[in-house]
Amino acid sequence: MKTTRIAYSQRLNVGKYRALAEQARRLGRVRSEVWRRYGSVAGAGLTDRQVRDQWLAEGTHRRFEVLANAWKETVRDAMADITASRESAKAVVRRAVGRHTADPAARRRLLGLLKTNKWSGDAYLARQMRKHWRRGQNHTHNQIVVRADKHHTHVDGNGLLWLAVPGLVRRQLVRIPLNTTVAPRGTLRLILRADRVEVHYQIDAATMKTSQRPCGGATIGVDKGYTEVLTDSDGNHHGARLGRLLTTESDRTKERNRRRAKLRSIANNAARRGDQAKADRISQNNLGSVKRDRQAARHRAQVRTEIFTAVHRVVDKATVVVAEDLTKTFAGRKPLGRDTNRRLAAWTKGVTAEALASVSERRGSALVHVNAAYTSQVCHRCGCLGRRAGDRLHCTVCGVVWQADVNAAINVLQRHGDPDITLRTPHNLVKQIVQTRANRHRSRLPLPDFSPALLSEERIIRKSHPDQV
Ligand SMILES: [Zn+2]
């Protein structure tokens, strides 16, 4: 799969911009000529190479006063445009053929003629193509197509990236200062607009770095975990190494603090005895911060990588990611350990929030925040409050044991579009709604409408947040 990337230039000086604009104008005439001569039946079946040979034989190319490569690439590009317009007309005609005849042999014959561009010999097809393939015209006079081997980039002493492309004179390159540090590759399409150049180029999605890959197509709920970064509503766990990374770091920190406390007391005792030299040696050699800080930085980097990778895995399949708003500091849904653990947990929560926002933004998926109150306690199937036992949730009504985090992720997904529980519905009201739904389920009554008329509390909420309905 290919995607187009665009690099923008800085504002060019007048002379340089004019030279490029002039080249684009002349190449626009090349395009117009291609459309005029090959934009209809006459061009069907011709390749851009045949057109080039024809022009070289006739001397047509000399009229345009551009370099050989520039007009050849432009012919290729314009022929591709014509093919695209013809193929879109064919799609309409193929459907018409289906309506025109039910005879399989006749259909096959017509579709075959269409595919091999031999429709003009058949009266019906010729009529259909004339009807649906309007003769096009070139309107492009501000583009220059540059072949992959005709441009190069270099970085100057100030770190500025320059793109060198051919101008109107042989061996005299035009250097364009770019507003990016990523060098464009492959065939380039330069589009001139308002003293700047847009550099369009294609990259293969498969060879792209993860952060540039397009997102998936599903709507996925995620639950933030502790032993893994995220669990999604499909039942997949992402970032399973997180728990071990955090435990290792927490254990190491505790052990180190214990040892340092001991050394500090030895140093203090020495100082009290008057052995200042020993005290200084200990504080210098054993209580420094260089190694400690380096280890902490490495740990932070490992955790960030684990978290971002996990979020990328989710966005690989999701166009909408539904999650709890992790930037909010609620009282934790799960009991937290002693201080080190609490600190690490709060920090990873922040990194996860950052990763969800930034990866979604870069890869074009939408991040939807929902109210996650009680999502870890409610059975996603019947809506009853279940019994938690470790990583299991036992629903006494369904008699089913769910994996707690998967169940939570499904509940989070279901909160997306929940008519009653919005992002700002208070915790106690969520509980009331959850319990009412569970009771209705138990007694098999139809679900009530939690409309403002029924719940005074809800009405107050909606009044104070008119945007939240
Ligand atoms: Zn249940």
C-alpha cells in the first residue's frame, strides 16, 4: 500500500521561484498537448513510451524548450492521468453492460473488448464510452515531475535540508530549502503555490516506520492494565513486559535505597568519630547519583518503548480507540502498592495517556474518552456487578467467569455511545444507573429511559454542561 507524503519548502527567493514557475508553465503545455492528442479513443492502448518515441520522431518535444527528462516524465504523468479517467469511465460502462445483456457469453465478449481498449469496434460500447468518458482537458500548469535519479538532497552547516532539482538549463540545479529533516525519495511531484514548493512523494506503507503507518478500521475499547500496558476489547493483551519492567525497577530502587541508608549511617558515624576523610570517601564513591540517574533514564526509556509499541499495536487495527481519560487523576480503581509502586503507576498512566493521544494523532485514528466508572466490576453481558478475584471477574447472574481486563475493555467499548453514562456523569449516578440496569435485567423488564425527566440528578448535570448530552 502506498501513501503520499508532502514536504514543504521555505519561502523561495523571487528569481528561483520564477524559474521553477516558468518550467512548470512550459510543462503544463506538454500536458495540454498530451490530453489534446491522446485524451480520447486515439490514445487508448498507447503507452507513454510509444508517445515519447512518436514525439522524438516528429520533433514535437522541441516546441516546449524544457529538458528531455522533464517532458518525458510529464508525458508519463499525463498519460497516467488519462488512463485513470478512462478506467473510471469503464467502471460505469461495466455496470451498464451487466444491465444491457444477461447472456454470459455476450457479457464476456463486451467486457473483454473494454478491458483491452478495443471498444471502438463495437457500436454499443463505443456509444457507452462516449457517453461516460468525457474528453478531459489539462488544467495543471504548476507542477514539475522529477524522476528519482534526477534529484538529491544535502544538509548544510545549519542543519537545513536542501533539495536540488533540474531547472531549465542543463547541469544547473535549482536548490530548494525544505522545512523538514526527512529527505523526500523516489519520483517527486513539485507543486508551486504562493512562493513555496510542495514536494509530494509516495512511500510504501510496508516500509514505513510504525508511526507513519495508517491506522486500522475497527472501533476498539482498551483497558489500562498493570502487568500489561493495554488489554483490548478483542481480548488481546499489548505490552506484556510492562509489569516485569516495573517490578524489577521497583525492587532495585528499594534495595538500593536500603543499601544507601546503611552507607549513609556508616558515613555519619565516621564523621561523628572525627574521621571526615572516610565520610567524604563514602559520599563521593558510594552515594553518588551518576549511575543511579543513568539506570533510571534507561528504565524510563524501556517503559516508554513498551507503552508506545503497545499503543501502536492497538492503532494497527483501530480507527477509533475508546479509552478512559488517563490524564484525569481519579482515585485509583485498583489498590496501589507502597510509594514506589504508586509513583511508577501514576507515571506509566501519564505515559500511556500521552502515547494514546500522540499515536492517534500521528496515524489518523480517533481517540474517544469515556466514563470508565464500574467498567472493571460490571459483567459486560448482563450488566450485573460481578465478584472480583484477582484477574477474574465472576458474574453470579450469568454464572460466567470473565478475564477481568478483557471484560473491562468490552465495557469501555460499550460506554462509547452509552445514552445515559456520559464522560461527566458522576460516579454515584453511574452506580445508580448500573444497578437499575442490572435489576431490570434480573427481572427481565425492558430497560428504562434515563431521561432528564426521570432523574433529577442527571438533569442538573446536563444543565451545567449543555455540551454534554
Ligand atoms: Zn453477567
